Amino acid sequence: MSAHPAVAVVRRPGHLLHERDGLPALLTAYHLSTEAEKGSPVVDAAALPERYRAEIRAPRTAFAADTVLLALDGPAGTPVGTAVVTAPREGASEIKRLWTDPAHRGRGIASALLRDALAHCADSGTGTLRLSVWHWRTSAIALYERAGFRVTEAWDPRDGLVCMEHPGVHADPRPGAAQDRAVRQRP
């Protein structure tokens, strides 16, 4: 088994995103893969539904009120994964667009993004974290269950979506814990 270089997870307020963050490429790959899995493959981002093209074109606008987590690989900080944590509504936030570049999978990047999403919600006082996932993404569902998410009543009417919720997000009471989690490292 070979050692993998460190991957850092950083948080960016959506309104402070920059082109160099690499989010458009990650979002494009996510949406193209999702459309293919749905049975509606498209050749490129131009053929995606407008709502997805808008995210790719202007993530800073699309996620302005949200927090974007980016997994950056190696000393160059190459973006290899992302997740978006929506701004809380009625005490709940949602994870969207959790994605790891396929060439970098199997290194715990999605787990690190998920842990940081939970930590972000705890740090910000959000009581509940939820997500939806397509039923065929069984490995993602297993990851979410290992992290403590449970299937819950659907809030999204689309067929094939599994809605999940974390039973409770609580802040770490140790002094400095929030600052310690602002940037996570995974070997």
C-alpha cells in the first residue's frame, strides 16, 4: 500500500470563491456524471440543464450564501473534491454537490469533506444536517450511514432520491476546537 500525499480541506464562504479554486471543473464533472447515471448522458456542460450551467458559470453567485468545502491535493493545492453546505434554514443545512475526482477516490477525501461539513455545522450552531442522494449511489449511502446519517422522510419529490439526516450536530466543547477544524489534513 502506497502513502498518499496530504489533502487539505478548506472552507470558503461562497461569495468569496475565486476562479483559481477550481470549483467549475469539479461541478462540471459532478453534473455530467450524474446526468449519465440518470440515463441522460450529455456530451459537455453546454447541454446540461440551465440551473446546473449557472452553478458552473458562476459558483460565487450560485453559492453566495453557502459554504463551499474544497479538498486540495499536494503542495500545489490541486482541487480534487468539493461539497457545498447550504446556509441554515429553519435550523437545518444541507450538503450538496459532494464530489471527489474519480482519479483521487479511495483516499478518504469524501469522508474528510463529510467530517468537515459536520464540523462546520457544529461550529456555526446548525442543529441538523441533511442531504439527498440517488438510490443507485450505494457506496455514498454507506459512507453517509457510517458518518451517522439516517434515512428520513423525503423532502424532495423526485423519484429515486434517498433523503438522509444527521440526528444532531453539536459543537465540540474543547477550547479552540472550532479553529482546529478550520483546515483539516488527511495523510
